[in-house]
Amino acid sequence: MKKYRIAVIPGDGIGPEVIRESVRVLNQAAETDGGFEFSFDWFPWGCGYYLKTGEMMPADGIKILSDYDAILLGAVGDPAVPDHISLRELLLRIRHDFDEYINLRPVKLLRGASCPLAGVRPEEIDMLFVRENSEGEYSGQGAWLYKDSPQEVVIQDSVFSRKGTERVIRYAYELAKKEKKTLTSISKGNALNYSMVFWDRIFEEVGRDYPEVETRSLLVDAAAMFMVRDPKRFQIVVTSNLFGDILTDLGAAIAGGMGLAAGANLNPERKFPSMFEPIHGSAPDIAGTETANPLAAVWSAAQLLHFLGYPQWEARILQAIGKLLVSREHLTPDQGGTAGTRECTDALLAYLR
Ligand code: NAD
Ligand code: IPM
Ligand code: MN
């Protein structure tokens, strides 16, 4: 029997409401399978913790987490704490310090999920975003000069290293090769004359090792337009940290909404734990109502199972989500239903049985 130790950070707002449900799904998968089991340790870190202690997590938080096989995170963010503090000191800190440089975000329209695009069949929206997750526009480097004076100037630097750019692009090529899919790189070399010209060049360079992969290169503005007008153009997609952030919310919008959008922050070398979290935030507008859709968090937990070596369980969970959506019953309000978070998961667990 394989045993996995999982660190759970429920976080803020709807985070605890949805993460609780993804833990139930993981436990049921383990029980049914019989070949593996989980132990969960819960960490009450986040904005509530910050308001009590002045820190988003304890000083040795990263060290504590480094002992785990993986991390499940709900969401971080509360109107009472500035976002640049809460997110940079917890979520972005973990992604960075554990070198989780791959952010894998499926944009896949399941049958039964709502899609605002007219005349699009589910199989026409089936992308996998490989978002750079460790540097780029999120480097956190810059300066605030002459603060609060009329001369004030801010500089926010993007950092694109050869190592950082090559490794994410190579990862995407490997994926495209393995899955026999096209690879689209999204950048913005016409305006960002250093970072994105560099990105395009590395995309081309690494591509020489993958002559079998059919590639496309798009400017980010055109890519946003095509995701809406002609989403079937995209299969595997690789892009920078910020562009990936924005485009995967757009992806969520065309593939069932934030309540169905999953993400995995991977350290592919497994030197550090990887972290699995829905891509939505703490949704303060619905927090506490127990109506958040748990399926994005559950889908992220399915990605965790894949990463631990059980892709068959990821497939089974996705199939169960698919059945639930097609049934049109026990769905949360974002999917047009009236069910609560728990009822929705209960129904999912029944399909999974
Ligand atoms: P959000 O994703 O929290 O919410 C956007 C909209 O989507 C809201 O109307 C919300 O109700 C809806 N929504 C999100 N998840 C849902 C779910 N599971 N079921 C049903 N509806 C859902 O984005 P926001 O409002 O821009 O951000 C709120 C806070 O979360 C901010 O503090 C932000 O910085 C933070 N945030 C955190 C993460 C994270 O921890 N990974 C991600 C994004 C935003
Ligand atoms: C996401 C979120 C984060 C990001 C924020 C909360 C820092 O929007 O995971 O998509 O921008 O990466
Ligand atoms: Mn985002």
C-alpha cells in the first residue's frame, strides 16, 4: 500500500468550502482503489492567520511543507488584507520557493457544462495551457522611487531567464509530442522588444528538437480573440506567467466558468512538493453561502492523482464530473442548479462509486 502525505491549506473565502470536498473525493478514490492511501495535515494559513499574527504563514512554513508529497490549496485573498501581501506571501511564495515552474491548466468544455459561445461543440474546446509559473512578469522585482511625492516612479521588471524560458517551452513540446497535438506559443514580440522577442526565439530554437510537432505562434491579443472566435485552433498552449493567468480565466469563461477551472503547479523534477488548486480565487461575493462549485477543486485533486502516478483516477473523476453535468441535477448555481457545495459533491461521489 502506497501512503501519501498531503498538506492542505484551505485558505480564505470559499477555499475551505471547496477543499473539504476535494479531500472527500481523494479519500473515496483511495478506498475504492485499495492500492494507495492519504493522510492529510491541515494548515490554517491565510488571511485570517495574517490578521492574528501579522504573517500569512509561519516563518518556517516552507520548511514544514517541504516534507509533504503534495499540497492542496483552496484559495487565498480577503478584502481585509491587501492582495499583494496575501498572495505574494503565501501562494506565489510556495510556487516560487518550490520551483513549481509549470502551471498546467486544462481548458476543456465538458458535455453539459455551459458555454457562452454560440454553435460550439464540446469537443471544439479542448486545450491544455502550460503557463510559465516561476518568473516572467511575476518576478516581483522593481522599485518605487520618490514614493508619495509628485515625482514618484514605479518600475516593475519582468525577468525571463534562458533556463526559465527553455524549460517551460521544452515541457510543452514534450507534451505535444507525447500527445500528438499541435503546440501554440503565445507572446507579444511586437511590443515587448526584449522579453517576448527572446521568448519567440527560444520557442523556435527548442522546436528544432521536435520536428514532428506542428507549431503556431500567436500574439496574445490575437490569441484572446481566437479563443473566443475559433477555440478549436488550440491544443497544447505555452505562454508566459501573466498572459497565462489572464488567458486561463478567459478559458474558464468559455469552458463552464470559474467553478470548473482546475490547475496544477508542478515541480516536474519532484525535488519539491507540487501544489494543486482551482484557478479561481476566494470569491468573497459568495463565501459562506455554501454554494461554491466544488468541481474545480475536485478536478485539481484529480490532477494530483495523475501526478502521483494514477492517471486512471484522473480519468474516472473527470468522467464522473461529466456524468454529473449531463444529468443537470445536483449542480451549484453557477451551473444553473440550486444545489449546495456538499450536495454537489455527494452526487459526484455516487457517480464515482
Ligand atoms: P474569484 O475567482 O474569486 O471570483 C470571480 C467570480 O467567479 C466571482 O463572481 C465568484 O463568485 C465566481 N467564482 C469563483 N469561484 C467559484 C466557484 N468555485 N463556484 C462558483 N463561483 C465561483 O476572483 P476575484 O473576485 O477577482 O478575487 C477574489 C480574491 O481571490 C482576491 O483577493 C484575489 O486576489 C484572490 N485570488 C486568489 C486566487 C488563488 O488563491 N489561487 C486566484 C484568483 C484570485
Ligand atoms: C491564479 C491567480 C494568481 C495568479 C493570483 C491570485 C496571484 O490569479 O492562480 O490565476 O495571478 O497567478
Ligand atoms: Mn488568475
